[in-house]
Amino acid sequence: MPVWVREYSWRQSAAAVFLSLPLRGVRVTAANIFCTERYLKVSVPPFLFEANLYASIDETASTAKIGDGVVFFTLYKKEAAMWDSLTVAHVNKEELQYLRENAVLKAHEKAKEETEAKKVIKQEHRKYALEATMKLEEAERKRIEDLKEQERQKVTKDLELWRSQQEDVEKQKRVQKEGEQHKGVEQLKEKKKEKISKTRIPNEETSKTRLKPTKGSCSIFSENLKEEPLPAPRSAGTITINFTPRVFPTALRESRVAEEEEWLQKQAEARRTISADLSELEDLKEEERNPDWLKDKGNKMFATGDYLAAVNAYNLAVRLNNKLPVLYLNRAACHLKLRNLHKAIEDSSKALELLTPPVPDNENARVKAYVRRGTAFCQLELYAEGLQDYEAALKINPKNETIKEDAEKIRHIIQGTMQNS
């Protein structure tokens, strides 16, 4: 049989009721207290306290403090007024039973409504997280397309400039060639004139002197009239050109051959070591053991929506080279698509560790890592951690309007959750 607590003290003001209930020798927890608008119950075996309140109270704002064997209640009234007593006077057992059942029924209905409201809020949060992810992906896709378009325009402009330069060079060559041809024609004409003048001058002198050459003699100008013998044509031949094989794009005369050879040997040794450690790589081709090739393969699979295959490609690339942050960053995007949220958080954190020191060249990668980790936190309903990552991304790129909007929505969700709690 329960022991009814009859000894208690209470006082009131126009706005609240202050109730002190002694329960010495027992431990009271929040689970032992049941409170509605008109009903208060404290059940701590063997003690039991039950009160049908004189008027309605605000059970959500009311509080209970437990300590030193005393439970102190602060019950806020819904209507400011002074009560004649703490409980309703002259209530029989049937009315008391009805009030008790009605209070329990209302509490169940309220708990059901709160559960439904939490479900709706949870669905809205999931929908928002999905929309935020889609917006980020759309913004990233648009940025990549803009970069491609800018690069295409730049290449087109450079090509047109090169063509115009080539046309100018060809035009100059034609003009120069025509000038040389014209000059050659003029020189030939001058040579012909000189020859004609040389042949005419001696004839005039002989005509004046009227000297006749003797028989068997030859003209003194016969040697000048003879044609000079042409040189023999050049002999044909073949010139062989041998190009030095180069791994690096620079010219051999501009490179540090010793350092480059040392670097290539180290890379080959590292690949042989990794291949020896991974027995499953024996059946792979040489190009399939390249982390960059695997990264491009994973990117293509991600673009086609085959996220599991993309994760497998990134996994193998990470085993080959675990120092590339882009591998963890891309794998985190795949895990977000597959709802592997904890793995997405781990990969984003690993990418941030590798993206040190923070420099302008890795700003975009750090923004992606913070946003993807923040999205994963939000989908796990860890909105405070997600907001921290979004704010970190905003510090790096404060002009990104999409991240600003998403961060503001997360703040509203946190404020709404605090008010509901």
C-alpha cells in the first residue's frame, strides 16, 4: 500500500504557485513526476502524492527542483489570479478517478502530437539536407561548366590570334619573295644590258679602224662570248634525326637530368613496393595501378551514377597513394550519395588534414570538404556541428551565396529545435 503524503507547504502569487513536498529517505527523479494542466502526481514508492489543482497551469513552463529529500515545484498559472486553495475541494472518488483518467488521456494525446510534430520536422530537415546537397552539386556543376566555357573561349581566342599571326607571316614572306623575284629580274636585265654594251663597243672601234683579222686568227672578243661551264648538281643524301626520349616536357638542355632520373627511380621503387604489398594488383594492368588513372575512372563512374563502383575505384587509389586529398574528397561525395554519413565525415576530415597548410591554391578543395562534412552532420541531425563547418567554409569563400543561404537555414532549424525543447 502506498503512503499518501499529506504534509506539504505551498504559497502563491498572482502568476505562480510554489509547492514544497518533503520526501525524505527516497531518491526522486524526473520520471517519478507526472504533471498536466489540472493534475499533479509524484510517485516514489512507498510515497504517493496526488493533487487536482484548483485552476489550470502551464505545464511546459513549470519546473521542479529535486534536492535534500525535498521536491520544490514552481507552477505558473495560465490566468493571473489568487487561488482559494491548492486543490479542488469536496471531490469524491469517482470524480477523482475521472479527473485522473482525463489527465492521463490528455497527456497521451499531447505526447502523440509532439511525436508527430517531431516526425514532420525530421522529414523537413531531411528534405532540406537533400535540397542543400543538390544545390551544392548544381552550383559545382555550373562552376565546372563555366570554367570549361572560359577555357574554350580562351583557346579559341588564342587559336584565332595564332592564325592571324601566321597569315601576317605568310603575307610578309610573299611580299619578300616577290621583292626578291623582282630584284632578280632587274639584275638579269642589267646584266643583259652590260653584255650588249660590251659587244657593241669593240665592233664600233673595229669599224672605225677597218682592221681585218688575218686568216687563222680569232677575234679578241671570242673568249667573252663563250658560255661559262655550269657546276655539277649536288649529290642526294638522307639526314637522320634521333630524338632523345623524355619523360618530362622540358627540353633536355634545360633540365636537371640527374634529379629527374632520381625522382623517376623513387617513383618506380614506390610502385614496386606497393605492388608487392597488394597481392590483388598482380592481375591489373600497369595503367590500372596508377592512382591518377583510378581517380579519373572513379570520376566517370560518379558522373554516370554508379557510386559503389566509384567508391571501389577511390578505395584502390587510396591504397596506392594515401596522401592525395582529392581521393578522400571525391569518396566523401560518393558516401553522401550512398547515405554512408559517418564515412563521409571521416573522408572529409582526412581531406582537411591533408590540405595543410591552407593556401589560396587549395581554397576550393577546403570549401568542398567543409560543406560535405557539414551536410553529413545535418543529415545526422547534428546541426550545431554542421553549422560550424558551413561557417568555416564561409570564412574561406564569403562570397558564395549558396553556402550563406544553407547556413542561415541551419541556424533557423537550430533555433526551432531549441524552442521546441
